[in-house]
Amino acid sequence: MRGAFLPFSPPLIGDEEIAEVVDTLRSDWITTGPKVKRFEEEFAAFVGAPAALALNSCTAALHVALVTLGIGPGDAVITTPMTFCSSVHVIEHVGARPVLVDVEPDTLNIDPEGIAKALESSPFNIRAILPVHLYGHPCNMDAIWEIARQHDLAIIEDAAHALPARYRGRLIGSPPETRDLRQVTCFSFYATKNLTTAEGGMLTGLPDLVEEARIWSLHGMSRDAWKRYSAEGSWYYEVIRPGFKYNMTDIQAAIGLHQLRKLPRFQARRREIARRYNKAFSQLDELQPPTERPEVEHAWHLYVLRLNLERLKISRNQFIEELKIRKIGTSVHFIPIHLHPYYRDKYGYKPDDFPVAYREYQRIVSLPLYPRMTDDDVDSVIEAVHDVVKTFKR
């Protein structure tokens, strides 16, 4: 057994990030300024996006995206129950109705067939689809794009887990080949993410949408603070939208600039750990390793193991406790939206309304997966999981 507890997902911050933050603190700009601008430009170039807007969270990006696309009271947005609550909260925030659709059994991403059925049967004015690239595995975007075209729907990709994932060779965040869709992509730079700015997010899309979102993101002002207070700027501004306070600071961007440069190395390590886990856990009938379809490149933000509970004497919750006893930190991603009291009570959901999400939720456990892990750390996770299975298999 390990000597020290292995935390679930700590960040990996180096001397470069620290030095850049110190440089920022000693500069004339600590809020939104030149480093945010650089980060936006370098991020857009990295993912192949036409334009990017740095924000203080992915939640902010999702909220601003909905507002920018004109979605509000009387409208509805299709999304998944298998996600963090913020993906659905933002739909509530704009006064629209979330329409939940069950997930695919293999990826746990939103099921395009379910989207099509919802559009046929829903009495609501559905204006957009909000697919979540769960755990870093891209959704079936070909099918979702086709549905969006047929029904003239906007697409808001929740890519909080999906940097740097690829779908058919295209990095998530770059536009589809046919640009006749109103589509934006939202990223998270929270402390546990593949790239962190401690807190933060990014919105990518076509320049006109991103520039409209930029106005909404900073009080609805006609010019941002950096432009107003620079040598070539003017004190005069106008408020043209009832906007928000969602801007990223140069302190956060200072971290992100170096995290972005390290991202390929971070990703290589994540893939290596995932390969080792897959090899070790595919040998056991009591476990189901995650899916990676051939047309995608998984970002491996999370490694979500599924337990074949009929082959075990313990529940998922007990499995987690046994790993904790063996000093391995874990989590569960996610408690489905329709099980939370707010959504359950407001919309009258029952657990089996989304049977795949509900069934799979009861047998998922997220294992540690991050670039700071040593080979010994990976070995200790594998050994602990094998030991729990051996101890409690039927």
C-alpha cells in the first residue's frame, strides 16, 4: 500500500508560469490587458479557431454564448443529463428551458438519435444544441451538425474536458469545414483541467460572434478597459448591452500562456497513463475501461472506469471507499442532472427518465489521471484497483 495519499487531480505549475505571474504583478497591467490578448491569439492559433475570447470561466463562456446567439425566454436548448450542473444552469440563467436527451452507452456523450427524436416530439421552441464532449471524448459531431442544419439550430460545444481532443483530425474549437452553422466552443481552464489558469475559460468561434460576445463579457461596453486606458485610447465609451463581468485577468493569462506551450507534453503523458490503465484493466471481467472511437483523439481529461457490478460483491460507493483506504483519491463524473433536487423538482424527472445515464452513473468511478503522476503513482493505482477487485469479486 502507498505511504502517502494520492490526490485525485492536482495542477502542474512550473517555474515559467510563476515567473510570468511575477512579471505581470510588476507590470502596469494585472487585469485584462496585453497578456490576455496574447493568450487569446495563441490559443486561437493552437486550436485553429478564427477568433477567441478569454473569460473567467467556462460557465461564463457558455452563458455569453447563449446570450450572443439570442437565446432567451420562450426558447429551449437540447443538452445532456450526463454533465456538470453549469452546462444546464446557463440555460436556466437566460430564461430558456433545458431539454435533456439520454446518452450513448459507450461514450456517455449525448445520443444524436435522441436529439432527433426530441426535435420531433418536443412542444418547445428549440433553438440550439449544447453537446458536452464528456471526459474529453468528442461527441458524434457529424450527426449533430447534420441535425443542426436540418432544423436551423445553433451549436454551443461544451469543451470543458476536450482540450486538445480531435474529431476526424479537427481539433475541438476549430470550425467545421462547412461554415454555414452558428457554432461556438467553450473551454474550461479550472485547476483540474488539462490546461489551467486557476480559474478561467475561452470562447472560440467566428469573429462576428466572438466580438459580440466580447461586448457582453465586459458590462456591454463599446470598448474594453485596455483600449480605453492605453496611450492611443479614449476615456469615452458607451454601454450598448446589459452585459456581465466575465473578463479574464492578465494574471490568469500569464499562467495560461505557458500552460498552452506545455500542453502537447502534458497530453502525451495523459495518453501514456491512459494506455497503461487500459492494458491493466481490460484483463479483468469485473471492469470496463473507457471507449475511444477510431475517428477521435481523446483528450483524456478524465479516466472513467465502469464497474461490472454483477461480478462484484460491493457497490460503486463501497469500491470508492476501498480505494480511499488504499490511499487512492477518486471522484464520480457526474451525478446526472435529472437527479439533482432543483431539476428533479422543477421538471418532475424520475431516475429512469434517462435510463442509460442513470444506469451508468451507478457504476462509474474516475481514477487519478494527470501529468504530475509518476510511474510509481500509476502502478499504485493499478495495484489498488486490482486488489479491490480480487478481494470483492464474486
